[in-house]
Amino acid sequence: MKFDINSLHDNTSTKTKTIVLVLGMFFILSLFFIYLQYSTTKEFINESQHEYEKKLNSIYKESIYRIKKFYKNRGLANLNSFEIEKSLELNNKKRLFELSKKRWEILSNENNYLKTMAFYDHNKKLITYLGEKPSLNIQINKDLNFIINNKKDLNFKVSIESINKKGYLVFFIDPLFFLSEIYHLANIESYILFDNQLLFLEKFKNSNLKNHLNRNKKSLKTNFELDNKLYSTHRISLLKDNHNKKIEIIFFQDITSGQERLSFTVLKAFFLLSILGTISLIVLHYGFKVLIDRLELSNSNLEKSQEELSLLNKNLEKKVEQEVALKIKKENEAKEKERILVHQSKLASMGEMIGSIAHQWRQPLTQLSSVLVLVELKYERGKLTLKELRESIHQSQEQIEFMSKTIDDFRNFFKPNKQKDFFSPYKSVQSALSLISSGFENYNIKVNLKFEDEVLINGYESEFSQVILNILSNSKDAFIEKQIANPIITVTISKEDKNSKIVLCDNAGGINLIPIEKVFEPYVTTKHASSGTGIGLYMSKNIIEKSMNGSLSVSNNKNGVCFEIIL
């Protein structure tokens, strides 16, 4: 389309209308841009508040779950005792008190917020208690966590029924425990509001918030201003107690910075758009004449260029589509291969973990079996005394606790790190050795650990320990496969300039690969097909060099192979 240049020069009203139209469109777009900036920032602030509340809800629910699980386990352990069960059935108040005194001392020392440990008969009547005296009309059979006693004090209750249905063991915990958990885990001050009463920890520093909450218990606003700061109110409902009274945990979030950011965003957008509008007006006013003068020449050149560009675009679009499709295909293939490698590595680690757990459990299971067989034999011969029974139970509990600790050790070991932190490579090596110690003992594999200086590494401790575990496991497999007479692994930790150096050497005869660096390639293994996947060292090299910015190298010596890690 060609423009009539003469008419544009003669008709000044066309210029004015065009400028007004452009400025009007600019104004509408500016308002839309300001609205987008405002809504985006507002959405981010709301999401931040939601995550804040979600985090505290998660902490509270986790605390509820852990404390109920903890005291139910402790309660069942106490009720399963033969004498406790018998004394509970006979309503022997004195004997119940004597048998539970030591356990009460341990539990009250573990948790300062534990107020009472009480025994009730099958009719839910109080037999005896340790600690503070509980209320006499507690509804044990209902699933009520928070209750108010006859002194109008709020308590958290955990009740456990005995196996023979002859009574109950009930723990009463001060609800300040949950405020302490929230403060400890999230460093946030929170309050419990019930029956027009306010509970809080004495160490809370913000007295103004407490005073505000006291003054506005019945009409607490979601957002309010205090001491030139803007706060948002969040609540966690603790359900209703046995008197049908509402109980809540209340905490406040300082949203001053978010509101300031919102205001600043709007002002900044308005300021920038005002400057751009002014510049646009100037450019339109003084550039309009030059634009019109050059328009006719540009129009003729444009028509010619469009024809050439149209042809070029057709060819270019096809080429771009082909290149994009090829690139996407290669990226998808690379991602799929990486995903398969990671998945196989996880499966291999899981298999090694299960094998190690089996090794760790074999001895305590054998010991536990021996204890049970001995108890059964003495019982059948009528020679089982109460003292021997208790000793056998104590031995069994020790073995069970050892097995439980083994599971916790493996679970913590394979828990991934999300943030870098400083850690001791010496302790990480010891942690890896503890997981496979049983397997090493079975094959008489000795480990010499040399530790020269106090060395700290900034990185991911769990992933570093998995690398050490991979290398140690490979050495063990090599010892077994080659039937080495005196297998020895030497681990040396030292400081080299500003870096930490960890060297692991064995006497298993070395790696028969040329070049030896191929051992770090995926699916390359020197093991038998039934015991090696060829991805352990590949993943180890990725962890050291990509995740922790270090180096992992390998070399043969006269006795075996050495892996060198520099971080």
C-alpha cells in the first residue's frame, strides 16, 4: 500500500490525530503494564504468605504425629510388661506407681513439657498417676487430642489401651510443647488461644504482639498495623475440646516489606512509563516530518524487499524447523539416557543398601534367637526366674534397638542434600565404612585410615559418602572375585595447598582397561555381569566433578588401583 505524501504534509490535522491515537494506545498499554506488575507482585506476596502458613501447618502436624507415635510406643512398651499388665488388672495402685517410677523419670527428663503419666482401669476411673494430678472426668475413649481439665488448664492427651483391655495408660503434655517446636524449627513466635485465654512461651520477645492479641482476642483482624509495621494473622485450628470450645494456634507474619515492595513496584512502573511517554511524545512530534519524508522511499524499497524476504523466509522456516526438531530429538535422547542412568544407579544403591542391612542384622537376629530359645528352655524346665526373664527382655530390647538404629543410619546416609555445607571427609569415610563393616568383616578386609590434618570440605556430604561407598564396594567385589589372600584398603586424607585430597588404594591387582579412564564411562565394568552395572563410577565422577566442582581420577600401582579425589 502506498501513502499520499502530499496530503500528509498539507493536512496538519492528520498528524495531530495520529499523535493523539498513538499516545492513547500508549496510555492504555501503560495501565495494562502497571496492572500486570501489580498483580504479579501481589500474587508473589500472597503465595509467600500461603507458603509461610503451609510451612507452620506442616511443622505442627509433624509435631503432633511424632509426639503421638513416641508416647504410644513408650506406652505400649510399658503396658506390655507382665507385671504392669497384672497390676493394672488388679488395680494395684502402689505396684503400678513403683514399676512406672523409673520410666516416668526418664520420660519427664526427655520432655520438660510432659505433665502427667496416669493409669485408668477398664471403667476409665483413675487408679494412680505420676506428675501432676489429672482431671477425674477425662474422656479416654474419644479421639480428642486437646482437652481442658477441671482447673481450666489446656492439655494434650495421648491414651493407650492395654492389650488385655483391662485399663489405659494416658500421657498429658503441656501444649506449650508445640509452640516450642514451632519456635525451635522455624524461629517463629506463636500463641495458643482457647476459652478467652492466651498461652505463650516466656522467652518470646515481642511483647507488643502479645498485648495486641490480648486486646483483640474476640475480633482479631487478618491484617493490622502495629509499631509502623504491617502484620498478617494466621491460624491453626486444634479442633474442639471436650467442652466444645474452639482452640487455635495463632502466629503473625511481618508483611511490611511485601507491601512496601508492592507500592514500590507500582510507583516504579508509573515513573518509568511517564518517562517513556514523555520521550515518545517528543519523538513523535519532531520525528513525524522526517518519517513522512522518508516513507515514500521506504515504501518502494519495502515492496522489493518483501518479495525477497518472502522467498527467504520460506526456505529459512523449513531449515529452522528441521534444526529445532533435530535439537529437540537429541536433547530428549540425552535426557532419557541420563534418566535411565540415574534410575539404574538408584536401583544399584538400593540393592547394596538391602545387602548391607542384611549383614548388619544377621548377628543381632542370631543373638535374639538365642535369647528366646534359652528363655523357652528354662520356662519348660521350670527354672525361669523373674530376674532372668527381665535380663532376657533387656538383652532382646538392646538387639532390637541396635537393628532400629541400623535402619536409621542407612536412611540418613541415603538422604539427599539440598544445600552445600562444610563437613569432615574423615567422618564421611567412617560413615560409609560403618554401613559395609559387616561385609568387610565377613571377608577379612582391613581398612587403614590415615588422617593428617583437620580438613573440611564445602559440598554435599551425603553424595560424597555415596562416592566413597561406591569405591569401597568396588574394591570389596574385586577382592572376592580375585580371591586376594590379605585384602587391604588404605584411605589417606590430607590437605594439598587450598584443596582437600582423599586417596583410596587397594591391593586387588588393579584394573585391566586401556585407557584406564574408560572405567568412568557408563556401562563399562570389569565385574561379572551378575554383580556390576557399570554406572557406579560414572555417577561418582558426575557427583565429584559436576556437583562439587572437584576432580576424580584413577591409576594402577604395583599392588592394585588408586582413586584420587581433590576438592
